[in-house]
Amino acid sequence: MSNKRDYYEILGVSRSATPEEIKKSFRKKAKECHPDTNKSPEAEAQFKELGEAYDVLSDAQKRQVYDNYGHDGLKSGGYSPSWDFASGFPDLSDLFASFFGGGFGPSGFGGRGRYGPQRGNDIGVEVGLEFMEAVRGAQREVDISRSETCEPCQGSGASPGSGPTACTTCGGQGQIRQTTQTIIGHFTQITPCPRCQGIGQVVMDPCSWCQGQGRRAANKKLNITVPAGVDEGTRLRIGQEGESGMMGGPPGDLYVLIRVKQHPQFQRDGYDVISRCLLSYPELALGCEREIETVDGTERLKIPAGTQNGQVFTFKGKGIPVINQPNRRGNHYVQVEIQIPSKISGQEKRLLEQLRDLNAQVATHTTHAPKQDLKSRLKNWLKPPELNPQS
């Protein structure tokens, strides 16, 4: 059992508090216990505790886990509080916006520049498959449009033979710092350098191939292997096939969204396949055998006598392969349904009327007639020795 204080108690709000009420209470208490204005020895610990409480209760998913399972539930879910004002609350710039009108961090906490290697953006494409292609796997060639590193300048953005130089406005730091006195203490405003846009370097002689961007738009054909077992909405990640990075950063990834067409006979449920088998009343009553189509071909299904409408039969291991686990497969379920003809011949009508009368007799004399005799009478009626072709 955790001995931590209740987060709602720390923020001074009820458990039914709205996100706006939680944010408003945090703003008020942050001013009261900030170390720059509150000189008590406990101020720093209280400020950190307050930040941790807000970090959890301002996040809908974390808050739900905390409401259901408390501190121990957060810990079991992998939440490890490591509070840092500058990086832990990127959504709280509005807390100090009324004083500064921008993004700030308190004195004593370092800001972050945008210079240095930056990972490229991820990109995505859609791939359409037939149902059986999704079951068995397929190969696809896709066309992707992305930015790639400019070869002449090797991504530097500078003309070949030259190179970027340190920005003189920010001294190569990519940031401009300004300390301001407020009613709650000294705060340092950290903004990207307006000249180099936070990179820390400027290109005096830009590359003519990429106009100093370091990257150029390019089209590429890529062969994609779609594994067996994918389903509608499956996303495949192909590493480092996205946009190229900046300043030597790694490229992003390519995400392939799978779209699968419906099958006229098969319905998919996870890795299981469901199909229907239509049978007549005599076939259900007397039993029969049917050829059933599966994703692996035809299977023989024996329908026992007395099978009920809607009964389900199972072909184990005849479903869809589990992605990247070819030795594991789902099942194929066959649901039998009675097929009622919309039109019947005169002879069929007379036979059905006889069956109706026989069923009425069976219902009336069940307690008086031997069970075996009734079964024999029904079987003989369903298979008469002769049919009059002139009927």
C-alpha cells in the first residue's frame, strides 16, 4: 500500500472536478508554493508534489487508472514520477503566459534548443488486398513521395565546398534568453533565435540543388511484403523509409495501412473464419454430407441426423494464420441453416401436407406409440418407395 498523499487532496479539488477546475487550482497553488516566492524549507518538495499530482490528474488516461487503482495502479502500469517543470508540463505555457506572453521556464531549469540532429517525419500509405491475399500474405509495390537528403550538399544545405557557420545572433546556441522579474519570482524566457530559427547555424552560400534546405522531394517505388494474417486496419511499420532527418538525424518510418475487401462466403472474426451451410429439412432430419469451402480448400463435413437449425460445426486449425506465427491458426466455424424454398411443386406441397398431418398424429399419440415405431414411420415417409411422375 502506497503512503503517498491523495492527488486530489494535494490540488484541493474534489474527485468530480473538471479538467478546467484542476488546472485553475494548480495555477493558484503553484504561485503559493513556488520556491522563488515561498522561502520555507518544504517549498521545493511541495512544488514537486504539486506538479506530480497535476501530471496525473490532467491526463485522462492516468487519472482513470489512479481513480480505479490508486498510486499502486499507476506504479503497476509503468508510471514513474520524474517531475521537471520545463519538460514535464509542455501544456502549461499558459500558466505564465499572462506574465510573459510566451513559453518560459523557471530560473534554475535549462531550456532546450532545436539545433542538432532531428529525426525525419513518418509517412503513410494505404494498400488494398483481396480477402485471400490477407490470409496468405502478398507482395505489393507502392509509390511513396518523401523528402530525401540532398546528395550534392550531403544535407548541410550549404553549397558544395562550403558549409554552415555559427549564428552570430545567438552564438550558435539556437536560443535567446531573457530573465524577467514577476510577482512570483525570476523567470527566464527562452525563445528560438529569430535568425537561425533555433538551429544555431546559418548558411551563407545555400546549395542550389535544395535551396539551402538540405533535403529534396523525391519519389520512390518500394516492394512491401505483407505477412499472412493481416486484417482490415492493420498497420505495418517499415523502419527508416520515411522522411530523411535534418542535420544528420535518422529518417522517419513508413506506415502501411491495410485495407481488405470482404469475401462473399467467409466472415472473419479475429483469426477465425465463419461460413454458412444451407440445408433442407430432410437433410437436417436424416443427416447428410457436404463439401465445405475453407481458406485451405474443400473439407468434408458430416451432418448427423437430427441436427438443429443454427448448429455450429468446427474445423480446428483451418482458420487464418496468426501474424508472424505461421504455426498458430484460428478455426473455421460452419453454421448450418435450414433453407425454406420460396416456391414448391404440387407434389412437394402434398408431401409437406402429409408430413404436417403425420407430425400432428405423432404429437397426439406420442404416449401410446413405441418410440422406434414412430421413427421408422417418419423415415419411411421421407423416403417413399415410389413417386408418381405425373403428380
